[in-house]
Amino acid sequence: MSYFFIGVNILFGATLIFYIVFFSLVYYWHEKKTTFVVVPLIFTFEFFLIGFLVVSIASILLEYLPKILILFG
């Protein structure tokens, strides 16, 4: 398995846990029906986007680090 596949699976799991916790908190404290789905989706997408960028950069570095070390070493 590649680093990217493992990283994306970990990211999906973390996003799912984050979404469940945040959705339960919003459900507990909601006042209007519009905040019931919209607010958790916005914050979850932001979390997923940042996590995806981190996983992408880390997987690219891990994939090409041996070649970079050979090139400079």
C-alpha cells in the first residue's frame, strides 16, 4: 500500500470522528434547524481540506525522500 492510501484512510477516519462529535454538539445546542446540518458540514470540510493538504505533502515527501537524498548525497 502506498503512503497516500494509508494517509487518506486515516484522514477519512479522523474526519468521521470529528464530524460525529461536532454534529452531536450542534444537535445538543442548536436553536434553529438551519444550523443543524450547515454548520457541521462547513467546519468538517475545512478540517478535511487542511488534513488532505497535510497528508498530500507528507506522502509526497515520504515517496520522494530517498530519491532526493540520493541526488544530494
